[in-house]
Amino acid sequence: MGEAELYLGWRTALLGANILQLLALAVALAFSDGVRAANRLLAALLIVVAGLLIPYAIGFAGFYDAWRGLTFMPVTVSLAIGPLLWAYASTLDDGRPPRRLRLHLIPPALQFAYFSLCFLLPLDAKWGWYTGGHRDWVDPVLEVATLTSLAAYAWAVGGVLKRRGARLAQARSDDDRFAAGWLKAVWAALVLGLILNLGFSAWSWLSGGIDFFQQTGLYLGLGLLGLWLGVGGWRHAALPQALPPDLEPEEPKPLERAAPDWAAVGAEVERRVREAEWWREPDLSLADLARRLGTNTGRLSRTINLGLGMNFSVFVNGLRAEAVAEALKDRPHADLLNLALEMGFASKASFNRAFRARFGMPPSEWRRGVSDSDYSHAQPDLRRDAGAEATG
């Protein structure tokens, strides 16, 4: 040990506590139920974030002054953040990790290998490289690579969100149960991490460089984002698998057979669903309805899209909204949320959204119209074409 004295300051205390919390959450996620592959990917991400904080936590305590050999300790793998968050989001969507995940992990593996090799150098050579070639050339390249990686994977996670929303709308009537909001939070955390890194990089470039202590805010911010993801991931650890990979293909038809009259087929499907009141089931899915109608998911999806001009979620939730509106005629003072749950809605948010899409107004305004004879609805007609824009 050198002459430097170790000390515990507020920076080390905050970062140390953050690291312990991240590692505890990682262990809990690694052994949790639900979509296990996704939870383990998030656990790996939390370990990576903890690794980013460790050099600063021990650095503020004077460890590098006491033991210069700790330089290049291979715990910083910033290039792993983007791929792991993208893989986590993709696995929540598909139920399995992306097929080419290993290719995406090559850059972080190379970063880890570089730091490991540098860490094994003799002390004098290590320090000379750290204060020379690494600081002048390698570190700026890694900084740009990290920013580029975060931006690229933020874009990729946005694509996962868009695809998931479209698939849920085509296949589920209870899409709010499958935490599209949580995946938006994952995307937001990635974007915030990018903005935080960009801000400190810009500060460094404009000022000619910032020191170890001036980067405190960056690592405290990254640690808080990691905790946000860890706690949120733990709360959503038992998410159900929402969707099959794809809709079942329609059965092949003879070439000479005329195309179906989708409007007539759609009207028949609507009639049967109304009569059977299958829409009352909160977890009704496209696959469930296809089995009851004696068809496959591909044909049923086309029937709803082309014959009724909307996607599956809009169709079923529109029927539920109609049922609430009818019930309000006889029970104008009933609790709206209780009525919504009775008619099959899984949440207040999905009920309000579906009712507004169906009738052009919130449910409270509709109830005012049926309970007050002097009040007239601004838009009294049912909006059956409300879901046309959601097809595809």
C-alpha cells in the first residue's frame, strides 16, 4: 500500500449504496419467475451499470492513489448497455432473446477484453499507456462508440415498442395487462442515459476536459437510472407472455375461388360475438376467439381488419364500450369503473381510451347526457369507424 490514505466521503457512500442495491436487484431478477430470459438480461444490465460505478466509488475513496495497479480494472463495459436493454425489450415482446444477440455483444466483449489485457500489463507500462495512448486515442474512441451505441439501440427499442403495440392491438383485447407502459419506460431510460452522456461529453469537449470529480453527476445519474430499471423490472418480472410469434396463416384456397365478401363475413363475426357476449371476458385474445368461431387467427384478423375496418383490440373494446353506454341508460348513477370491469375492461385507462374512441367523448360526459334530459351530446352517433386508422 502506498502513502495515500483511504477515506469515505459522500460520493463513495452514495455510489457504494447504489452498487449494492443494483447487485441485490440483479440477484432477485436472475431467480424470478415470468419471462426468465428477459429478467436475466435485465439482471446482466444492472451488473454492467454497477461495474460502471465501481471505479468512481473506489476512486473517490482514494483506492487508485493507494494502489495504482487497479488502473484498467475490467469492470467498465459501457458498450453493453444498449444491446442488453434492446435484448430485454425484445425478449419481453417475443418471449425469447433475439437470434443475433451474440453478434450485438461482440463490441462489449472486445471492450472487456481490451481492459483485461491492459489490466495485466506491468505497472509502469500500464501507467504509461493509461496516461498516454489510452487517454489520447482510445478513450475518445470509446466515448464516441458509447454514444453511438446508445443512440442506435434507443432507435431499435423504439422499433420494438411500435411492433409490440401493433401486434397487441391485432391479437389482444386486454393489451394494457402486458405493460406497454413499462417498455416505454425502458426506452425512456435509454434515451435519458444517452442525453446524460451527451451532456457531460459536450461539457468536456467545450471546456477542454473535466476531471474525475466533475463527472460525479454523470455516474450518480446513471446509478439512479439503473435503480429505476431494476425496481421497475422487479415489479414487472412476472409479466405474462402476450403473443405468439406470428398469426396463423390462412388455409390455401383454389385460385378460381372468388375473394370473400369481407364486409359480410365481418358482419357475421360481429353478430356471433355480440350474441355470445364473448367480449365480456377480460383476457379475450384473437386466438381464443378464432377457436370459438372455428377459424384461424390469420383469417379472423383479416376479417376484422377488412370487414369491420378496425383491429381486434378496437373491435372488442368497442363492444365493451357500447355495453357500458347501454347499461348507463338503466343505471345512470352506477360507478363507471365498476361498470367497465363488469363489461370486460382490464383497467380504467383502457376503458376511457376505448369509450372516447367509440363515442367521441369521455364516459362521464356520456353519462351526463343520459341522466340530464336537458343535456344533448355533442356527438351522439356511434363512431364505428374509429378504429379504421389502427388497422394494418
